[in-house]
Amino acid sequence: MTNPLVFDRPVAHRGLHDRAAGIIENSASAFEAAIARNFAIECDLQLTSDGVPVVFHDPDRKRLQGVEGLVADATAAEMTTTPLLDSAAGDCPQTFTAFLAQIRGRALLQVELKHQRDITNTQLLARAAAEALKAYEGPVTVESFDPRLITLIRQFGFTGPRGIITQDYTPNGWHGDLPEEQRFVLKHLLHWHETQFDFISCAKDALELPAVKFWRALGKPVTGWTIKSAVEAEAAGPHIDQIVFEGFDPDA
């Protein structure tokens, strides 16, 4: 497993997906499309009820599979045999090990460990992801909004680059239901003594946060998400080292 800290190509957010063309986010087809264009790949991991990481963004299954219920309450077999809605190829979600077997080192990976509903699942996801990556020989990074996940995956043996995902944590925004003190810690990256992150992945509207500017000045790479146009890419450019994009061609 190689451990680059340079994001030398734009990162395709959940793969190079296009629902109108039948290529669904976080699908095998979206990942192949990204590889064909020599883009890096961002993807998401959720944990099933039987402790298997699957490549899937949402905590629930409704939007992407048309099924009521949470990923955490479904088995890996249920997840990986139910097609993604509107997939022209009939793609189903993959287990993380199947995904790694598909990629085979052909693209840099930026793997997001999704927040879990309790500490038990948080530990299980970190351990299972670390175990799957031990045998992987391609360039890979991991990241999370949850500092515990990037701390735990290191404890479970992952030696590659680990990133913290951040935003402005306003009370009326994402994660606005978190206690004010916790939002303050996350916004200002005050968990450094525990996480010792290697890079930052920052929301495009929060790139000028003092903590983000401080750590970038000290050499921590910053990727900016989710960039959806050339105009947004140009605006973010002075503050980041690479874009995480969807919905447009950054090479055009």
C-alpha cells in the first residue's frame, strides 16, 4: 500500500457519476468512468448489521435503493443484491473488499468513513476498514468528519494518510444539532492532539476558516468539496491543493 500526500488529479466525488446517463454515485460504473478519465476517486463507507463495510453514502436506503430502513439494519447480502435506482448497468452497492478488488491501484482513493450511530459501530467500521486495507497495494487515503474514526483506524493498523473533513459548523447547518462546544472543537480542529491528521478536506464555503488556513500554511494539503462548476473551482483554487468535484468536467 502506497501512501501519497499529493493529490495530483481532481477527485471525482462518489466516482464520475451521472444519473441521467444511468451512472449512479458510488457504483462500479461510476468508479470505472473516473478511472477512464484518470481522476482520483472519493467514496463512502457505511457498516451493515453484520459488520461489513459497504460503499454507500446515505445512512438510510430510500434515496439510492428505494428501500425503507437503515444500512446499519441491513445485512451485507441485502445491500449488495439490491440494485441502485436508475442504474443502467444494474449496479448494486459493493462491499469495501469488492470495491478494492475492482480498483486494483488504478486510482488514488479518498475513502470517507461515515459517522456511525454508536461507539460500537464506530469501532467496528474502523477495524473492518483497516483490515481490508492491509492487503491493498494501491494509493489510498481515509478521512472522516468524526475524529474518532481517523484515530481508531490508525490504532487498528492503517498507516496511510488520514484526513479530517470539516466545515463551518453553523447552528443552522449540517451537524447543527451538535452541542456548541463540540461544534467549536470540530470547526477549529482542536482535536489535533488526538487525530494528528495528515490532510484536510474542507467544504467550499469554509476554506478561509483560520484553522484550515493555519494548517495548510504548515504544509497540510487541503481538498475542497464539493466543487460543481469551473467558476467554483477557480474561486476555491487559491485556498486548496485539489478539488473534489461532481457535475462538470474539470479538465475541459
